[in-house]
Amino acid sequence: QILYLKPPWTLANLLKCYKKHWMAVFGYVVPRSLLSTIECLSKHLYADKPFDSSTVRILLQESKKLLHAFSCRSDYNGVLPQAYAEVTKLCETLGEVRAALVEQDLSEDIMVLSENAACEKMEATVPSLQSTEEKELHPSFHVAQENRHQEVWSVLEGVWNTMNLYSVELFQKLDPSAVTMAAKATFEEAFVGLQKLLAAVKDIREGIGR
């Protein structure tokens, strides 16, 4: 009788119900800060424009955060773990695609640099060609640079989101007022997760060093 929208629901309906009943209902089940996740999903999923890979990555990560938060309450007859596994699989697939694209960008960048070196030699003997060659080479060089910057930013953003997720877990366990949520998970699980996070950060640091 009090529902904002009656079932059957579409995903858009569900997101609207989440936002409408967040403070009165869902904020007592999962951390209230996850309202930003609901708003992010609602904003991007129903925006009238195509996604880029960075946006898809963010949407998948936000979806995982929401599913993980609700898993502290129940597995919903096994539906929630299955959904979480599917989203995780999509994240892995996207990671592989992005890695392939980055490798392609690096290869193109190397080709551009080689062409640029050849052009510099040519410019020494044919100065009149300088402006024409710069117009052809420099845009693709800057695009490759920008793609690398976006990739590094995306990786660091993923680490930050993971750190936030485990921080919420730990504070829920340490907060006496969150006893019901603490009973759903163990310190060992949080510790294992943090160990994985440390390994990921170490890999990123080594990669930056190289």
C-alpha cells in the first residue's frame, strides 16, 4: 500500500524505489552512504548517450558494492551470489578488453614515435614538410598518451573503491551498534580481502616503477 511503484518492476523502477525508500527502509539494511551508488547507477544507466569503457567499469564496480552490501543481510535464496559472480565475470572480461586496447595503443604509440623520428630526419633536409607532418602525427600521439592516463586512473580508482568497501566492513565489525551486520561475516574474511588488496597495490606500484 505504501510502495512508491507497484510490481512488476523494471530496473529503472527498482532504482527509483531505492531512492524513494532509502532513508526509511534500505538505509537500515545497508550503509546509507551507498545511496551514492544508487544515484550513480540511475544516472548512467538511463542517460541517453553511449558508454565508454571507463563508465562501464565504474558501473560494474558500483554494482558489486551494492550486491556485496546486501549479501551481509541474506543470500536471497542463492540469487545474490549468482548475480555477484556474473558481475565479477563481466569485470574480468572488461579488464581483458581494456588491457588489449592499451597494448594496441602502446603499439600505435611506438609506431608514431618511429614515424616522428623519421620525420625529424626528413625535416633536416626538407624544412617545408615540417608543419604538414606535425599535423598528421601529433594528434594520435596525444590520444595514446590520454588513453594511458585514463587506464592508470581507472586502476587507481578501482583500488580506492575496494579500500572503501573493506573499510566499511571493518567499521561495521568494530561498531557495537552494528552487531547484526557483524554476525554475517568474519574478521578472517576481511583480513583475507585486505591481503589481496595489498598484493594488488604492490603489483600496481611495481608497474608504475617499471
